[in-house]
Amino acid sequence: METIWSNVKKDIKSVIDEKSFFLWLRPLKYIGSDEKDIYLECPNSFSRDWIQENYSSIIYDHLYKAGIKGRALIFKVSSVKNQSQLGITRNNNNVRQLTIPNMPQRGKNAVRILSKRFTFDKFVVGECNEFAYSLSRALANDAHISYNSLFLLSETGLGKSHLIQSIGNSILNKKPGEKVLYLTMEDFMNEMVSSLKNKSIEQFKNKYRKSCDVLLLEDLHFLSGKKKTQTELSYTLDSLFNDGKKVIFTSPLAPKEIPDMESMLASRLTSGIITNITKPGFSTRLKIIKQKTQERKMVIPENVASYLAENLVNDVRQIEGALDYLMANSLLMKLKIDMSLAKEIVKNIAPYKRIVKIEDIEELVCRYFRITHEELRSKSRKKIINYPRGIIIYLCRKYTDKSLKYIGGLLNRNHTTVLYEDEKIKRDIKNKEATRKEVEFLCRQIESKMA
């Protein structure tokens, strides 16, 4: 397999530009494989994320040409002092294989650690988020306000996680003794299930109802259809609200828009203030770029900053990715940060926007799953129809600049359903190998036609 990988790298080198190969793909090392997966080692997490986002498709294609089919690529960050620490073993044929180590689970303690980099001072305020910022800061500072509950509503990558963690960090800086619990809704549910299995549910209830001063709960849309978890959260919120505790939520969907949400819980979630964070406009994106360059101690020309602000319109994470790419090229390749490099970065980060037609995506998915366009637009919620529909939504969001409303109109769905299905497919890509492989295959089909 090592020989095959070496040949694959040579083949890839011949079809991409030299500096991109030198920077991203040459450092990749083969470290093992098994019947399902191939393990490649990246020098750092930034390199891993960039390769997964931009080069996984071309690697899959060349492995396929080399006769390696049906295996997933697993990118691991280098942290080796010796091979045994990575869990690499050899089988009877002396072929190196990697056994995946047992991943530690959250178990009873699902609470996450707040990131110190998320503070109010580092949050860029604009028209799109000014009200949410003001509400968050007032709640954290114990201002004379009439609410203890705040619901931050926005799509992914627009700052709601930054704000909710800023609230937690601000409270702990002023009152180190406060019990601040920060976790996702999925963490909450998994901890609850674990407590039920271990017969420690009373400890779980006490932890969140009595021993908590501030509850920071992300990704409320994960509650969809989880009736037992919804009931438990309702009772938890009753206890916290009665004791005057602070509760902050985040979600891409409003409470009453989350499918299969119990009215009892929805009414509690809407008892506080709900505020929406929208996509930043040009001036706010420019401010974000300048803030992020200062944090990275970078200096970029004004025209480059303006060009990036004009073209990187998705979210803050897209902007951060572009700046990281700029910095990597400047430090590692000794390249000057100028308009030429900025245009190359925009081309790499968002190369397919406004090029791929939704009709082409729909045709590809219908042909792959063998369903008709009429079935796709029907009211059917059967899995054989709903799953392909969700993948179309995900691909449209990834490869086009069309709005939620526009995509929903083509599929006879409202914008809430479109957003929910997009989030569900993203979650399935992370957790379900079959979904990940199907989506990666469809992405390769789309990108090959655009090349």
C-alpha cells in the first residue's frame, strides 16, 4: 500500500500546481490501512482541515484509478513519538495497519471547556449582530434587565457560539465561583442516557437543576423528535427559571420551527428573548478581516482586504480559512500578500459559487438514487425520498449561492425545512460512513464537471 500511495502522490503532482503540492500534499504520509480505511498523517490540524476540504476528492480519484476502491480516507494530525503511540501494528503478512484507539467518551461529565479566545472584545459588531451582542453583554454584566433567558438564532458560522461562550467567560471573570455549564444538546442527551443506564439519574438532575448557576446550551435543533429529552429539559428549565438562573441557547432554527418539538418545551424556550444574527454585510466583513489579521499579526494591503470582503460572503469561518491560507503561503512559501494571491485563494475557497445549476444537482441526485423529479417535489416523508431530498439541499447550499427560500421553493419546502435538512445531512456526514461516502462521490461528480 505504501508503494501505491507513493505512486498516487506522483500522479497528483503532475496535475496540480507545484507550490500547492509542495505546501499541502507532499507532507502527507501513509501510516496504515485496513479493509475499510486508509490513514494519512498531516503535520498539523490546519493542514488536515484544508486537505479534507480541498484535496480529498482528487486523492479519492487517483486511488480509484490505482485500483483502491470502497475505502475511506482518515486524516490524522501528527503527534507521534513512535509508531506504537499511533496504534500501528503489523499483521501476519507484515503489512502495516492502524488500529483506531478507544476514544474517550464524555460519560457522566458532558460539560465542555469554554474557549478563552471567545470574548466580547474580540467579537466584531455590525448591523447584522448588534442587537444580539448588546443583549448578550447586558446579560453577562448583570445589567438592569428583565430577562434571564436568551436564545441566539443564526445559521452556522455567524457568531452565535462566539457570543454564548463570551457570556460564560465574562461571568467567570467577574465571579470565578459561579457554576457555568457549557455543552451541546447532543451532549446533554448522551449524558442523560448514560445516567439512566448507570442508575444515576438523580445525580444528573441535581447537576443541572440545583448545582448550576448558568446553563449555556448549543444546537437546540438536535432536540427534534427526542421526546424524553425534551421532557427532561422542560423540568430542568422550570427549576432554573424558578431560581432566577441564567440560561442561554443557540440554534439555527427557532423553537417553534424545530420539527417534532413539544409545545410544553417550546413555550419555555420562547419565554425569554429570541434574537437573530444574519449574514454580515460588506462593511462588517471588512471589519472582521481587519480584526482577524490583527489577531494573527498579519499585514495585508487595503485593496486585498476589500477584495476578500467583497467575495467571501458565506460566514466568518470562510474568512478565517482564507486568512489562514494567506498566512501559510506568506510564511512557508515566502510569497508576497497581494491581489494575485488573494484571487487564487478566493478561487480555491469558493470556486463553484454561481457556476453550478440547481437543476444539474437535482438531475445527478435523482439519477443516483433512482427517483423522479415528481417524487422529489411531493409531500412524501418516506426515507427513500426524504434522504435524497436532503442531499440535494446540502449540495445546493455547498455549490450555489441560492437562498434558503429559493431552494425551498424549487422543492416545495419552506426555508425552515431546508435549513433543518441541511444541518441533518452535515451531522450524518460526520457520524455515518455510508452518508459520507455517498456525498463525497456526488461532490466528485459535480466538481469533475466544473474542472
